[in-house]
Amino acid sequence: MHNTIKEENQVSPSFLFFLVHSTQIGVGILGFQRYIIKGAGYEAWISIILAAISICILLAMIFNILTRENSDIIDIHRLYFGKYLGGALTLAASIYYFIFALTIYRTYVEILQIWMFPQLETWVVSLVYLPIIYYTVSGGFRVITGIAFFGIMLPLPLVFALLYPLKYGHLNNLFPLFDHTIWEFLISTKMMTFENLGFESVLFFYPFIKNGATSQKWGQYGVLFSTFLYLCTALVSFAYFSQGQLGHTIWPTLTMAKIIEIPFLQRFEYILISLWLLVVLPTIAVSVWCTIRGFSKTFNKPPTIFLILVLIALLGFSIFFDDRETIDQLNTRLSMTGFYFIYGYIPFLFLYSLIRAKIKQKKAQKEEREPTLS
């Protein structure tokens, strides 16, 4: 296979850092602490590192598949499994990315409703956000990449402001070390699945990276930086909250932001939530872009049609998921689906690709020897 994307539509390899990192840092970092303590308690920060190691391995598998075929997952599905089964797998992956976009989109709308606009209806808040998504995605992949860049650089100083709660923290909460079983660490590692999802979108946009075969290190750097932020946030939260408080606090990161004192600003969390739009937008935009690209290439129709349909679906489903319980179930279902996708399907595809390459190699060697034997 050959990469058919024109160079003017591609981005430099270094931008893969921003694309991978921006898809992993979304709404998850605002409330992941109360989930990961269910296994290893305060030692769940070790599970964050274990999860990061597994993600780095999975990303290496993805690049091994993509660089071997020099194409995206859509063409690889067709090549490996044929037109119909390959198309069905691509549609399944596209639906997965739609659910991903819906989950991030609806969760952020919920945060806006709870913390800033409790009187507004869901459809009002959702409708305001949709034109921003439309403008970003319709601008093309380079525009999405630019949003991912600014979505990291502009809010970054606010993240470090979250170290302020350490002033009231108790570092002895982090001890003793290694006081839990391996199984409990694995439970917390699995709980980090939702927060680590997003890196696998490189399966769709790989052809849009210049010299994609040499860009893997930037993706790995993006994963490591995401891990660093999750690790810092978790350690500060564990020092500040008791385990009982964490278990009943839906948004621990925002709760900590409430105590940050600035002379000219009374409610720091309002600034954090407002600017977090820039953090969440690339995640939603990349997921929507993957969705419409999958449908567009499968059905051979203009992507604009699918973009409009996806945005309408986002609005409709965001109204359907109208309370905390159903939104929490949506997050749980995405985490479960993502777990099987990244830890099940990606290794399967990797092994299938290796076996297929070995068979082709042996077949080619056999064909080369045959003329000399005749």
C-alpha cells in the first residue's frame, strides 16, 4: 500500500505529540481519582505508571502495523479481511469513536451545567458547543492539529496551579508503599483505561503524518506527558483527600480548584472549566473526524454529510443521557469497550499482521527459488 495523502494536507511528525496527548487529556483528569482508588487505594499512583507502560507497548504495536502497510486502519481492514468483513470492522471502529466523542462531549456539558449554568437545559448548552465542533472538524485535519496544539499550550499554566492544594495536604497518606496485592494494582490499572483512551486514533490519521514511520517517538512522548500530568494530579489528590472523601467526590480536581486563592479572582474553578473547553475540543474533534472518515471511505460518500449527521446524533444522544447515573454508565461502557479494543483487538491485529508478513515472506522466497530449480 502507499500513502495517498497530499503533503499539503499532512502535519509534521512532532505534532503527533500534541495529537496523542490532547486525545488522552480530556474530562477524565477532572475525576479519575475516585475510580482508581477502588483497587490499590492511595498506592494507585503506581497503577498509573503500569497503565502507561502498557499503552506505550500498544502504541508500538500500532506503529508496527501501520508502517508495514503504510496506510490507515480502513485500508488495512480491507486488505486483511476483505471488502465486507473489513468494511464491517471499520464501521464498528467508527461507531466506537462516535461513542468516544459523545462521552467526552456529554460529560463536559454536564460539568458546565453543574458548576456554571445549573438553570440551563441540556439542549441549550449542547447546541452552543456544536458550531465550534463543526468549524474545527470541517476545517480539516491540519486545523484539528492546530487546535490540539493550543489546547495544550494555553491551559498548561492552570494545571500547575493545582499544586496549590499541597499546602493543605498530608503526604503521609502516600505511605506505606507496596501494601496491596498484585490483583489490587491490576484493578486500579484497569480503572485507568478511560483516561488513557485516545492514543489509538492514530490508526485513522497515520497517513496525515509526514514520514509517519519515524514519528513514533513523538507519540510515545505524548503518552509519557499525559502520564506525568495524571501522576501529579493523583498524588496531590491523595495528599489532600481522605479515601472516604475521594470515594464520594465526583470531580476531585475541580473540588481542589475551588480552594485556590487569587486576589483578583474569587472562583478559580470557573476559569479552569472555561479554558478546559480548549482541552476537551481536540479530543472530540479527533474522534468525530475518525468517525466521519470511517463512514465516508466505507460508503464512498462526501464527509460533510456524515459530519452533519454525527453532530445531530451528538445533540440527540446528549439530551437522552440526562442525569448523573446515565452519564456515569456511558463512561463505564466506553471504558469497558475501549479496554477490549486496545488490549484485545490491537494485539490481535498485531499478531495477525506479523503472521501474514511471515507467510508472504516465505511465499516470496519460495517463488524466487523455483526458477533456479527448474
